Amino acid sequence: MRSRSKACSYPGNKELSAPTPVHQEFVQHEFGDDGTSPNALAGGEVKGQNSPAREGVPRREVWLLSALGDVSLTIPSEGHPDLDGETRTASAVPTPGTAYINRVESAKENQPGACGRRTNPQVSSFTDVTHPINGMIVKKRYFSPTHWMFSMTLTPHALDWLDEQVRIQGRIWQDLMTCKLLARSIKAGRVLRWTPGQYGTHLPTRRVADDLLNAYLRTFETIYRIIHIPTSRRAYDAFWENPGLVNPAHVVQLQLCLAIGACFYDEMFSLRPQALQWIREADHWLESTGKLRLTVFDIQTMCLLHLARQTSQFLREYHVWASSGALVRAAMSVGLHRDPARLPAMPTLEIEMRRRLWATIIELVLDSSMDAGGPPMFSLDDFDCSLPLNINDAELDVDGDSKVTPHDLTEYTDTSIQIALGKTFAVRLSIAKYANSIKAETSYPETLKFGSELMTGYRSLVKYLHSLNPPPTKFQRQYCEFVLSRYIFSLYLPYIPRAMRDPSQFYFSRVLCVDTAIRLTSFFLPLSSSRQEPLISAMHNILPFESHCSDYVRLVTCGSCAFRSINWQAVMAIAAELEATIRQAHDTSPWMSVVPFDRTKNASRMRGIELLAVLQEGAKWTKQRVQAGHHNAKDLVYINVVVASIEAAMSNAPSEQAMDAKGRETLAEAKKILAEMSGTGTDAWDISPNLAQEGLGVSGEFWSIGFSGMEWDTSFI
């Protein structure tokens, strides 16, 4: 059994062998010339989809330890070309040494197929990892390369700095632990008193409730169609007229709409405790005993709960993924996956609501699978439900069964945005399966094929949105681009490190990721508070910034899950591009040997200034998220350290000193913010916490215990 210290114990006291080179003893799987694994289950072998450069090359899967968790590399056998097309020996992979923690079991137990567990060698430096990372295990959870944590490997110098802080456990480490304990205090203070079964006891005033409901209706309900707006409006008015007569199920559903709308109420998410309470009540209602059967109304509540968790609650990605699996199975149990035309006759309202709900469920399942880095667990063969008609809610008669005529697709209706996104279901589902597959290796030609199909759908979506009359809102347009952008990252982000080493083959991936990242961050950066700064003002005078949508800005500032992780991937891609720009300037400019990058006069410097400005604004955005209640010091420290290392490189200053200084400065600021949020007003403790008891005292477990990748976006409620 593996202990927290990464030392392994086994039955009996068998003598441990000496440290063994990683390419010889830490192989998990070896692939034959046809790309298949000899350990595959009978009847379940799938040949790898190899590019021409990979065909016929035996490959081995190696697991290494790091501050991120256990990372998996697929490497060639010794003497074969590596996956970049370069000829290397196995020694190109970091080998165990003084920087490793690498006690291994006996040679017999290390053979493939042997029972028992073994300790993996630790990554000595992420800058030395030249092979693609194709998997990660953090706190016993497996992540595929679509997970946002893989974007951290784009900034290897910051990861190496983090590894060093974990190893020495100095002041920076202690301050991070203080932030964690402050975050725990903040979480405890957000729990409101409540008697289970008494729903609606924490509702706001009618005026505030109106604002929250309107915020939900103008944002998410226009994209993910869940409720019938006229019916819900009537139920809402009836509640305020006589609250005691309203069914608790309607109260729970109303509260979830308010919880989602609370994300847009103000920039500080002041109603977060109430939103969390409404989520808590919905959880209790759905799990309460006494329900005779599952209904479409329950599915609506489950969809609203799923969205409320993403906007208000700091939930682990795998929890969201698991709940989406329960959602799709519940929907199938009431037949939402079948088109109503193939079911017994039903009113037009029910037909359209079933189609709308199923389209929403597909969106939620795809989102959660990409967040968690897991497969979506269903295919196009599992449903035949059509997209909803292009009609408005007011045209659906609750009491009658009159036929409705759909509008022309260029005419904007209440379902136009859902239809637009629905037309890209097939390509997005294919990409989600491809990018998260473990059976077949991804190949660059196959990736380009999927990317071409995605960009075709992307262009069609943008063209369709521009053809609508009246035009959609800015929130709707930006949210649609937000949804499609994550699939670009899932396909091409893993190739950015290889594009730095082999521009001739992978440069397209680098350009597309960076352009997408800049486009995505332009929706909320630069911050409004930075508009008067000299550099930002000068950039605005040259090329005016697009005005921001306040709803979208508040969503990415106050929201959780994908609303944080996709933008984090964008910021990391920009950081990687800036680092590459500096390196390339050293290679192409003879003046870089005597003049710092920030004093050169060439196109690279202009590009660097632009990217650095975006990156600095990204650090401010991360701080805003902390102030909005995310109590997440890890994001804040990491991005500021990345900025500090790049600024040092641009001025030819020592990066380690700059990173240490910025880390201490950022943590001091974070502790102050969290202390104010916790209500203690201080970050000092009467009795110093025992880090060993907290499970935080082992260097190699930094991300995989107290600060695991799944818990990076704060400790969860």
C-alpha cells in the first residue's frame, strides 16, 4: 500500500533493489509494433491511431511524480525515434538521481503484470520533460489531457519553482497552509441555519428576487432551455401572493433560478451564502424519500441544480461529471432521449419542452466531461430526439393543443441560441470522445481532421448568429464562443510544447491556441479598473478594446468550474507564448546577448509587451476572483509567479529571486484578503496548526492532498 510519503510497504520484508533507471523499471505498459498493448483484455484490444512518424515504434508508458500529481509519459524504447520525430536515447527522459524520491520494489515484483504497487520516480524538472504527457493521477483521480491541469505544464519554470517550495517547506509553504485554514473558516461561516424540510426560509425581498430571476432569464435560460418562462412567471407571482399555498417543489425550482441569477447580482457575489443554501435545499429535496416516481419536472430541477453548482458552488470536476451521468440516466428513464414524434401523442408544449430539455442535457454532459477530462459516456446512437422548433415560449399554449408554425431560422426566437449550439453536437461529441480516449493514441493528422470539422462548425455558428434578426445579445455571442473555444484547447493545447521544439510541424497548433486565448480573454480583459493605466490606455488608443458585457464579466469572475478553468487555460497559453517569444528573440537577434529583451527594438518586443499586458491583467482577474469569494490563494500565487519569472527574463534578471519575492508578496496580500473575508481580521493563530495532522506536511503530496488539482479552485463545500 502506498503511504503519503510515497514509500511503499508490502507483505513480508523483501529486500528493495537499488534505484533503477526510469526507462527500465518504471514501465507500466509496453506497446508492440502495431501500437497495441500486450496487457489488453482479450477481445478488447484496439490498435493505436498512429501518425506515420509513430508507426512501428515500440512505446512505453512511464509514470513520474510531480507537485501536480503522478504524470504519465509515452516514450519510445531506447534507440528508437521519440514522438517528436527526433532520435533520442532513453536517457533523454529524466532519470532518477538526488532529486528523486525513488525507492522501488524488487526486480521480480517490477515485472509487468506482477502484483503490488511501486513508487514512481519524481520529476526533477518539468523543463526536462520532452515527451507528451498523456495522463495524470491526482488524489487517486485520473485526468486525461483535456483537463485544465495539463495547461500548467506549459509553464515548466513556475512548476519547478513550486516543486522547490514544496521540498523546502519554508515561509511560502507555511503561508499557503495559513491560507488554506483561513479558507476553511470562510466556508464554515457561509453555512446558514436551516431545518431540513422547510423550504423557502432564506428567500430575499421581492425586489432582489425580481433582479435575480431576470438575471437568470436573460443569461442561461436563453442558452440552456430548461423552463417554460410564462408558466414559471405565473408560479413566481403566485408564490409572492400566497407563499404558504405553493408546492415545495416549485419553491425549490424557483430558488435554483435565483441561485444562478445571484452570480450576476454584483461583482462581489454578496449573495453567495444564500445561493449555497438554495443549492443545499435542492439537494435535500431531490434526495428526500416519499417521491413515487421521477418526472420531467424533476429533470428540470436537476438541470437547474447542475447550473447552480457551476455558478455558485466550488465543486470538484469529477463530482460535476458524476452528477451529469446521473442526470442523463434519469432523463433517459423518462424517455427524453427519444423524439416525441416516436412516442404516444402528447401536447405541443410537452413535445417542445422534452426536446429543449434533452438538448440542454447534452450540453451539460459535454461540458462536465470536458471539465473532468473524462469521456461523455454516450454517443449519437443513444438518442434520436430532434432539436426544438424555432418558436417563442409565448406561442406554446399550456391549456390547448394548437399546432404551431416554426419561424424562419434567421428570425430570433427563445430557442435560436440552443438550436445554433445544437447543430455542433456531433463534432463536439466526437472531439470529447477522441480527446479523452485511453484506447487509441491521438495522432496529429487525426487531430487536424477533427480541428477542421470543428472550425467549420465554429464558422457556421458565428455566421448563423450574425444572420439573426434581431441580433442576439453580447452575452449570448460571447458564451457561444466560450463553449467552442474549449474544444480548440482540448485538441491543440497538448501540442504547444512540441510546437516550441518543432515549429515546422506543430506551429499551427500554437498559433490557433494563442489566437483563441487572446480572443477569449478579450471578453473580460483588461479590467475596467485598469483602463486608465498608461500602457492599457496607449493600447486602447491604437486599437480600441471591445466594450465588455457586465454579465459575462461577472460570470467568469464569480463562477466556478468551466467559467474559471477555460479562462485559466487561455491565460496559461498566453504565458507559454510569451516565454517562447523571449526564447526566439534570443535565437534571432544578435543584440539579445548585450541588451535585455525589454530594451530591444524589434517586432518581438512589441508582441511581448502586448502579451505581458494581457498576462498581468490575468493576474488581476485572479485576484478579483479571490475577492469575489473564491478564497483561492493557489491560483493567485501561481499566476503572479509566472508573471514575475517572465518579467525577470525580459530584463535579464535572476528569475528565482523574482519568483520568491513575488510569491511572498502575493501571499501576504492573499492572507490579508482572506482574513478580512473570514471575519477574524488576522492571519495569526494562537496555536500553530500541526501540518502533519492536516495531511499537508509531505512535500510530494502538495497538490494531491490538501491542494490537489481537483481542489485547486479552492477547497470545496
